[in-house]
Amino acid sequence: ELGIRIPRPLGHGPSRFIPEKETIQVGNEDATMHALFADSFATLGRLDNVTLVMVFHPQYLESFLKTQHYLLQMDGPLPLHYRHYIGIMAAARHQCSYLVNLHVNDFLHVGGDPKWLNGLENAPQKLQNLGELNKMLAHRPWLITKEHIEQLLKTEENSWSLAELIHAVVLLTHYHSLASFTFGCGISPEIDCEGGHTFRPPSVSNYCMCDITNGYHGVDEIHGSPTGSMPEQNVFLFKSTESVCEVEALMEKMKQLQECRDEEEASQEEMATRFEREKRESMFVCSSEDEESAPARDVSRHFEDTSYGYKDFSRHGMHVPTFRVQDYSWEDHGYSLVNRLYPDVGQLLDEKFHIAYNLTYNTMAMHKDVDTSMLRRAIWNYIHCMFGIRYDDYDYGEINQLLDRSFKVYIKTVVCTPEKTTKRMYDSFWRQFEHSEKVHVNLLLVEARMQAELLYALRAITRYMT
């Protein structure tokens, strides 16, 4: 009546991939989740969609929120507006308008200069100098050398201190990997951000053209079966049976691999050969050419060299030496370096890595009392293998046994080119598994990716220091 246009949500729930009724509804959460929602709201000033999807795993969410709060708001080497601007730079590298929008608001809220938001060239030279490290960390971290670090630390009046650089590196890797989670889980835009709302009134049938273009066709259409096709019940039974077979086959493979492990152990030479083979094969895993990436908002002004993207490390005759964890690991080297230069952050990151890696409810789809450690390790090590990182004590032959092609496509897309992730990819792997289990996969992807990026950056910093 007053002529005020009232926005209403375009999407249905916090994720485009997970039906709203299968997410945890606010108001129906248990006491632990309620406390996490309260913490998230107090910290961020909103209950964002990332939190509403991550809460499938409260133990991880608690660690994630604590780490993010420390990086953005607690005492640290960098001023607050720099922290949010670095978050914008990192998220923009993957065209993640969801994270860019949130941090634009936060940047302005803490007194950031609006001119910086017109493009990276309007930001201080010191932040512009971080652009090269940002793009390499996001797309080809194996190319980072001590010379890149030296350039940042020795540019006279625009130089970074070691402590500032560690803070910046942790923020960059945090937001690159959070972009992977955002795209991998199909996180919907917040209602107050672009793409998150419409001003059109709902139509008589409770959905309108804007819903249809977003892939929502109303309840009747979703549940009705197309004329001339298999009856709905039979389609469901067919798919279920096929998917159940997938789960059973995966569990059988895990059992066989465990038995083989107990019987004989491969030689060091054979283990090295299997790693090289898996590393080579990972280059030929790519998303379908016809997959469309999510529509990109205009975020490219926040970074330079827009044509620079992910490239496999052994393409075009380039040979990147294998990064051996026994020579430089997070536990023995990275953790102490971060903790020394940015107190407590090493501890927070270490806890988050461990929770994601060890998280288990001992279930697989409909099966209970299952030891999933072999599967979790295969996922983690496959991601590190794609980054050229090798564990001498791991048999990389297990990866091909446990991860099928559609799953590998999903993993590689979410980790290396998250902006190209589609609902079809999300739906096509582990079809009989719960959505919470797929979100768990994304947590593994996020943390393994973040640790891989950190390892390359921290090794370069260590080499510079020594």
C-alpha cells in the first residue's frame, strides 16, 4: 500500500543442490546447533547459508567459525579492512560472487575505502603486489618460489612483514577453499545480495517465471511422471537398486583392499610408480565440455590477469618436481612456522584439518558400523596428488579402486575450477548417500585443498628465511 517493494527469496533453502526439506530447519535444531547458530549470528551479524549447510557437521562448523572469527576479527598483523579486502581478492579469483558480496559489505562496515571496490588498481600498491601470489595460490600453487616471497618482503615502502604475509596467505587459502565449498554445495545467494531475491509477487500457483528459470517447477511437476515414461515408482526402484549396488560394491572393494594390505605390502619403487601413474591420470580427468558454469557476476575487477586459470602441472612439457611430504609437512614444518609468526592460528588450522580428516559417524549410506578411514584417506590423498604432493607410505593404487570417474570429475572440478561445478555433477556421484555425507566430502575437499596451497606457500617462505 505504501509502494514499498518487498523482496522475497528466489531460491528454496540455503543450497541449490539440497532440497530445503532435507536441510536443518532453523527452529528445529538441537541445543548444540542452536549455540552454533547464535555464535555465527553474533560474529557475522547474520545466519548465512554456508553455516546452514555446514551445520550438518556441528563439530567441524564450530572449529570453522572459531578459525574464521580469529582471522577476521581478533588481534593480528593486518588491519581489519585489509583482511576483508584480501577475502574479496581471493573469492574473486574463482568468480565467487557469493563471498565477494558478503565481504564487500564487511569491508565497508569496518571503514574500508569504497574507491578500492572499483578495481584492484584503486587499492594500495601493497595489496596490488599480493595479486601475483593470489593467482598462483588459487590456480597453480606448485609454481610458487622463494623469489615470489622475496619480492613481497623487499619492495621498500610497500613491503610486507613476515607476520603480515603469513596472515595474508592464510586468508587467501581460506577463501579459495571456501569458494570450493560454496560452489561444491550449491550455496544460494543471501536474500539481501544480488541473485538472492526478486520483487515479483508469487503467482496463483505459488511459483512464477523467475522460479522456473531457477529450475523450480512446482511440487506437482517435480513429482509427476512424464507421459509415456516408466511409472514414477518403478523409476525410483530402478535407481535405488542401481545405487544400492554401488554402495555394496564400494564396501566390498574396501574390504578386499584391507585384506591385500594385511597380506602383502608393495615395494617403495612400486609405490612411487603408482603415485606417478595416478598423478598422470588425474590430468585426464576433466569436466564435460558442455557443462555450463554458474553465471559469473562482475567480480573480475577485483583481480588482475583474468585469463590466468588452472592448468595441470605436467602439461606442455613442464615438469614439476614431486612435493614429498617427508621433506616438508604441515605437522613438522608448516604448523610451527604459522604459529610462530601468527600466534594461535597454527593451532586453530591444525584442529580444523584434523576434524575434517577424522570426522566419521561410522556410516555409509544405509550401512552402520563401517570404518570409513580408507575412503577418507583416498579422497584426501587424491586431492594432494592432483597438486603433486606425495605421501611415501600410501599406496596410490587404492585411489582407482575406491573413487570412480564421476566422483573424480566432481572432486577435481570443486578443487581446481569450482565455478564450473553443476548440480548434475553433485547428483552423479554416490547417488544413494545422504546429503550430509556429500557435504562431508566437501569438507574434506576444502581442507585438503587449503593444506596443499599452504604447504607450497609455507615451503617457499621457509626457503626464503633459510
